[in-house]
Amino acid sequence: MGVMVSEIYDALIDAGATEAKARAAAEAIPISDQLATKRDIIELKTDIASLKADSKIIKYVFAPAVILLLLKIAFFSS
């Protein structure tokens, strides 16, 4: 059973809906703290952009170092 908006449930019961239908409808409505605001979305996009930038740093800094290490192992280890 999900979280129910009791005001909606009560209004539906008062309007003549059955208890089962009123409960199902009231449980289907998302609670406001479960919804993302525009600000939440903007912060999420900023975080994603930061992660992308970090991954580029890793790709362009560490990849050449790994390649050089592998070349050293392949050609200079006996």
C-alpha cells in the first residue's frame, strides 16, 4: 500500500466513490516531496556536467600514462 493523500481520499468518499476506488486514486497521486522541482533538475544537470568534465580529465590524463606503462612493459622488460 502506498502513501495516501487523505484530503483527496475524503473528498472522493464525500463525492460518492467507493472506498476501494477512493483509496486507489488517493494513493496514485504523488506526494509533493517526491517530485523534482526545476531547481532540482538544474542542480542535477550541473552535477552531470561536472562528472562529464571529470571523466574527460581521467581519459586524457591517465590514458596516456597507462599506454606508456604498457609500452615500457612490452618493450623494456626482459
